[in-house]
Amino acid sequence: MSDYHKTLFQVPKVSLGFFPTPLQRLNRLSDRFGCEIYIKRDDFTGRSLFGGNKVRKLEYLMADAAAKGCDTVITYGATQSNHAMETVTAARICGLKPIVYLHSLVEPDPEDLRANLLLDHIYGAEVHIVPLNGSTLEETKERSQSLARERIAELESQGHKCYNIPGGGFNGVGAAAYIAGYQELSSQLEKLGISMQYLFSACGSGGTLAGLAAGKKLLGSQTEVIGIQSGKKDSGYKARIAKTANDALDYIGQTQVSVSEDDFICDDRYYGEGYEIPSEKSTAAIKLLARQEGILLDPVYTGKGFSGMIDYLENGAVPKGSTVVFLHTGGTTALFSEHKIVGPLAE
Ligand SMILES: *Cc1c(COP(=O)(O)O)cnc(C)c1O
């Protein structure tokens, strides 16, 4: 084991999934685009049927919760949030009480709960739906936070200890998981005797990208790390990701390297009209990968991410002959969510 590997494993971690996840070559798409295209199957991290990038992050976050003696876990997201559902799953695996505050960007039908929101209920999580009611997403997220603060105060007055996880698991502890994820992918590529020039991932909170950028710096790799955004972000987005990457390096005690905004790309050209709104290119990308390779993507994140990668392959931004990896971050439960989110996939 490298020194780096040993140090990383000194931070606490619980086992929630199956690792290493498979790395597969996309044979037909490699032929079609004249590149070596691989897919890293982090949709298979699961312990339940449904994996994704949040399982990696939660191995570190839940261990931190346990180390701090918490018995309750609280987190946030949209009603169909993968992060919220994976947190609820992780809490049940670890024997902690799950509480989620979910903003209803897409209004759920209480008589016909779908996908992740249905799973949250099967797991018996304490679910709080926070409607937008005409306010902005930012205002609604703040309302979720203040409702949660009240609930935490109430629980702590009853002797409970709460672990508060930000939306997306976006902090240094969660992002540290993708330093390990980057290392796992690098050693798989090394075994195959290949090196990747480009690594694509869908990005939301940016924690996964933060970990990947930190992993790249730590290994001294020259790979171009490209995040394809799943929604609109403010101008501080990249700075927050770089800071979180450095927090992750700090958390694992590797401060000899640091991440700047030049170490990764955030591309905002592929989310279409917005988060949880299907885009034409994403719908086409989902059908393409399903029909060419028998692999499913989701309409909210990976479909948009994959559509961005296809555009890079088609427009020459990725030169012919390059080796490219797409990180499949999961989320396929969204295929069974509200039609507004799924879009025209059946057509
Ligand atoms: C959360 C999520 C992402 C984005 O990951 P971040 O670390 O929040 O940027 C990508 N894909 C899927 C399926 C997700 O659930």
C-alpha cells in the first residue's frame, strides 16, 4: 500500500457498499466516437438496490457521525433527492434515526409517492416536505435549515445527539470519499495499462468534483477533470468546490498539495432549462447508452452529464484517440419518478 493509501484509511469509515466498483469499456460507443471510452460504475456502490456517489460520501460521513456519538442524522434535498434517500438508507444500516427536509421543486402526489420519496417512506424516515409556495429555491432552502434547527434543539433537549449533513453531503468529510474514489479508479486503469486524459462527471453540490480534483492533485495526475452541471449555480460555485477539495485534503492530513479553480472544469451548458427539468439532449443520451450498451442513466444528473461528454466527443473538444472515463454517479431511481422529471423517455 502506498503511504497515501494508508493515510487515507486512517480517517474513520463505515462499510455501506461494494467496492471497487466495476470499470467497463463502452465498446460500441468507443467505435462510434473514435475514442477509448470507459464507464466507472459508481451506480453499483449500493447496499440497497440503488447505489450512487452518495454511498461513497456516506461511508465517511456516517463514520464521523458515529465517532461523535450521534444517534440521529438530518439532511436536506429535493423531494426526489438521491442524497436524502441514500442518507436514510445509510442511517438504517448504521442504526441511526433518519430525518430529511425536502423542498418540493416538483410537487409530489401524496396518493402516489414515487421513486426516492417512496423509498424514504418505506425506510420510515421522518420526512418533512417544505413547499416553495412562491418563494425562491434559496429562500426555501433557508426555511428548511431553520425548521431543522428547531427540530435539532427539540431533539437535543430530549437527550438525542444529531449529526447535520449539508445537502449533497457537500463538505470536506464527504468529498474525501472521492479522493479515495479517484485513487480506486487510477489503480484500475493502471492494472489495464492505460491512462485517462479526460474524466467526466455530472455535478450538483460539487462535492464529488472536489474529491476528484483533490485526488488528481494528490496523485500528480494530468487528467482533465470535467464536471457537467445539473443546474444553474452562482458565481461562487467553483471557489466553494476548490475550498471543499482543500478541506477534504486537510481532513485526511494531506496538505502538501492544494486545489485551485484551475484544477477542474465546471461546464454549465448542458442542464437545459434547469435542475429536475428534462433536456432534449439528456433524453437522447439516456436512450443512446441504453440502446448501444444496455446501461441506464438518469434524467436529472447522469443523462445531462453524459450528453455533455458526447458533445465534447462530437465537437472535437476531446480529440480522437483519447481515453475518456465517465463516472456513473447513480440516480437511476429517477426513471421511476414523476413524469415531469422523467420527460419523454418512452417516446
Ligand atoms: C448528487 C448526485 C450527483 C452530483 O454529485 P455532487 O457531489 O453533489 O456534485 C451526480 N449524480 C447523481 C446521480 C447524484 O445523485
